Amino acid sequence: MPAPPDPPGPDVLTPTDRTTLRRKKERGSYDRDLVNAILDEGLLCHVGFSVDGSTFVLPMAYARIGDALYLHGAAGNRMLRHMAQGAEACVTVTLVDGVVLARSAFHHSMNYRSVVLLGTTERVVDDDEKQRASMALLEHIVPGRSSGARPPSADELRAVLMVRMTIAEGSAKVRTGGPIDEPEDLEEPYWAGHIPLSIVAGDAVADGGLPPGVEEPEHVRAFPTCRARTRSSWS
Ligand SMILES: Cc1cc2nc3c(=O)[nH]c(=O)nc-3n(C[C@H](O)[C@H](O)[C@H](O)COP(=O)(O)OP(=O)(O)OC[C@H]3O[C@@H](n4cnc5c(N)ncnc54)[C@H](O)[C@@H]3O)c2cc1C
């Protein structure tokens, strides 16, 4: 019998009818720390929304501050303009940790950590919050970068449309380990196991024309290690 979902509490997202895992529910969790860890490690999310009778799923950058998730883009961005009016959206973040090869074709799988968030988005109107979220977006992608670039000007901030979704309704799902084959297949002469996967950063390439004396900063040197560190325990 699979374990029931974690009971609701301050450190747990309250399961709702639409976030209750039904398939493989033992892989699900509503633990905020796990949800936050997956959100913080991911680089991009996929945002699902419906507008004018059509449904779209678009990849985007994002950042988290506390229980707020921020998305940003050009003021003319159709999705963001729709979301700024208070739209229903679904934000998914997926970390692919490996491919799983079973003895049977049927039981091939993937190792992953994923988060699905549901909620209503709203426009960020407060300039300070917009500024903080802009810096969080930089920090999310490259830790340390917010002090390594010219801050946005007032005009640049005005050109950005920022929306917020409160992280209140959602779920995480995690698969780890090797294949789960049928007992009668265990003697089959096929290789089975799993192959860990991770994003690997290459060497940084300095842009041409950097003024003399501008050296590669520590946050650029540290980038490959900081991404590898967060992933290694899940491979
Ligand atoms: C990299 C990757 C590859 C996958 N490939 C497949 C595939 O090929 N075929 C397949 O059937 N499934 C695949 N899955 C699992 C898939 O995401 C669903 O969990 C699964 O299909 C069950 O769907 P359901 O509609 O029955 O979910 P239900 O359990 O009925 O979903 C109910 C609720 O559970 C939560 N939930 C469901 N799935 C997830 C999730 N992945 N992460 C966080 N919360 C979740 C959501 O809140 C959702 O609204 C994959 C997942 C990942 C991350």
C-alpha cells in the first residue's frame, strides 16, 4: 500500500483535489523544502496558460523569493500581459537526473525531480519588489551575478513586465534508482541499469572587447562547481 501524501502543515503545501497525486503517489511530496530545492536548482520552467481559447506551454526563466515565484519579460509579451491581469497558470520545473533501462521495453523510465505549481498570477507594481525580483532572477541563474553587472535603470525596469505567483498549491514528484522489472523478467539476457545525467558547464568564453583589467570574476569561475554540487547527490 503506497504511503499517503504528507499531512498539511506550515512546511507542507496543502494538497488540493487537483494536486493530489494519483499515479505513483509514493513518488509525490508536498514538502516545501523539497519543492523549494527543486525550484532553486532548475534553470528554466515551463508555463502553461490558456488565452483566447488556445493553450500554450512556454519555457521561461524564473526566480523564487520565499513563497513567491517571479516571471519576467518584455512589456509587450503576450503571455505576461495576460498573466498580469490575474490569470490561472501552471508552472512546471523538471530536473532530469538519469535514464533508466529496464530488461523489458515497457519498464524503461527516467529519474527526475519535478515540481508542478498551480495558481493565479499577478502583476508586480511595486518598484522595490520589481528590483528585488530582477536581482533574484540574475542570482538564480548565476549566483553572485547581481553584484557583477550594471543594475537596471528606471527605463529598463519600466520596459520589464514582472508577474508573481504565490507558491501555495503544488506538488513535487521524485524518481530515483534503477529499473523496476517484473520478477519473471529478471533472468532475461538484457542489460539493465540506469545512466545518470546532469547539465555540465563548459569553460566560460570572455566577450570580445572587454576593457583592460576586467578579469573573469569568482562567480563565473565558481559556476560549474556550484551547479555540479547541487546535482551530484541525485545521480
Ligand atoms: C522527465 C519526466 C518524464 C516523464 N515521462 C513520462 C511518460 O513518458 N509517461 C508518463 O505517463 N509519465 C511520465 N512522467 C510522469 C508524469 O509527469 C506524470 O506524473 C504521470 O504521467 C502521471 O500523470 P497523471 O495525470 O496520471 O497524474 P496524477 O497523479 O493524476 O496528477 C495529479 C496531480 O499530481 C501532481 N503531479 C503529477 N505529475 C507530477 C510531476 N511529474 N511532478 C510534480 N507533480 C506532479 C500534479 O499536481 C497533478 O495535477 C514523466 C515525468 C518526468 C519528470
